[in-house]
Amino acid sequence: MRTAVVLLVLLGCCLTGVQLQNEERESKQLTTQPDIWAELNKLRDMVVEQRVELAVTKSELGAAKLELGATKTELGATKTEMAEVKRQNEALRDMVMEQRVELADMEARLQTSESQVAELQTENKERPKVAFSAALTDAGHVGPFNTDTTLNYAKVFTNIGNHYNPTTGIFTAPVKGVYYFRFTDFVRSSGHGGVYLHKNGQIIMIGGYWRAEGPENYTSNAVVLQLEVGDHIYARLHSNHQVYDDNLNRSTFSGFLLFPM
Ligand SMILES: *[C@@H]1O[C@H](CO)[C@@H](O)[C@H](O)[C@H]1NC(C)=O
Ligand SMILES: *[C@@H]1O[C@H](CO)[C@@H](O)[C@H](O)[C@H]1NC(C)=O
């Protein structure tokens, strides 16, 4: 009996011990469990927060990417514009260069023209001006004489340069050149008209007729001559011929320099 009691007591003790142990364990579990949950909650919260942050960052990144894209596009457009501006600048520069060359050419030509004008002005200034024209006399008949006689055209219309001498009737060439001379002589009444143009004592041409009868009482002739400086030109009345002049200036002698040589 005693043994049974002891056994019962021991069993009771054992059961109590196990129960105590279980209780202890349970109480331990009760004290540690809330911490884990809190931690988990914290962690979850953190994860959620970071997710949100990540989403924000992602969207920011997206925006930044978009901006970058826009900026890139703008940059591209700017680059194209710059290239166009550069091209235009180069074209302008080329034009300016061309115009500079043209301008230089024109300046050179202008200078040449100016110096040519100056030369021409000098030439024109220095160019001898020679012209004369004179009528014979108011005295009526001249001649006939026994010998050939130089006609002295005394009524001067023009005598530029004074190279025609109205007291001798002789023109003296002042420069080497080409000259033009002409004379017209009138014969009144029945007479032999005959006037010769002379150069340095040699007959160049004649204007004349015999027995001036009818309406053809005028004679004239003209010539272009190349003369040396000092050459003499004059008209001579042939011996036994005659010429007539009065205040109507019927008989004249003229000449001028065409151009120097
Ligand atoms: C021309 O000569 C003729 C004859 O010599 C004369 O009758 C006539 O009047 C002259 N003519 C003139 C315009 O003098
Ligand atoms: C003839 O010439 C002189 C100049 O020498 C001039 O005075 C006169 O008027 C002229 N006569 C005529 C009719 O033209």
C-alpha cells in the first residue's frame, strides 16, 4: 500500500513537474513572440516604405529620362540649326571674299581708267589745235600777173594757233600730222581762172579753167596731206590768170589739222 502511495505521490510530482515545465515554456513563448511580430511589422513597414521610395525614384527617373530625351532632341535641333548657320556663314564669307576680289579688280580698273583719263586730258591739253579760214580780198579782181603769184587771203575768219600768215598767205605746219586743205576761187568776166595749191614750192593740185564763160565761174579743190613740221602750204595764181573777190567772200582758203602723227 505504501508503495502504491509513494508511486502515486511520485507520479503526482512528475505530472506537476511536467506541467510546470510546460507552463514555464509557454510563459517563455509568450514573452518572446510579440517582439518578433513587432520586428516583422517594422521590417514590412520598411519594405513598404522602400517600395514607395523606389516607385517615386522610378517615376522621377522616368521623368528625368523623358527630360533627357527632350533635351537630346533639342540639342539635336540646335546642332542642326548651328550647322545651317555655319553653312550660311560660310556662304556669306565666300560671297564677301568674291566681292572683295571683284572690288579689288574694279578698284584696279578704276585706277587704270583714272590714269587713262588723266593721260587723255594731258594729251588733249597738249594736242595742237590748228585751224584757219580766210577770204581773199574786198578789192575785186586780182591778176592777171606776168608770173605766178602767191595769193594772200587777207580776210581771216579763223586762225587758231596763228599758223596761217594773212600777210604772206602761207600756212606753216606746227606739228607732224595729217591736215586738210581746201580752196574756192571765183572768176568774174571772161578770164582764165587758175589757182594752184603748193606745198614747199611744188604744185599739189589745181583749181582752174580757161575762158570762164557761163555759170561755171567757180573753181575749188581739196586735199588731205601728211605734213612734217615746218612744211608750207599756200595757193598761187597762175601767170596770166585771174581771180575775183569782194565783200561776199567768194574766194577762200581753209585748212586744219586732222590729227598729229
Ligand atoms: C561768169 O563769167 C561769164 C563770162 O565771163 C560772165 O558773163 C558771168 O557774169 C560770170 N558769172 C558771174 C556769176 O559772175
Ligand atoms: C566776209 O568776211 C568778213 C570777215 O573777214 C566779214 O566781216 C563779212 O561779214 C563777210 N561778208 C559776208 C557777206 O559774209
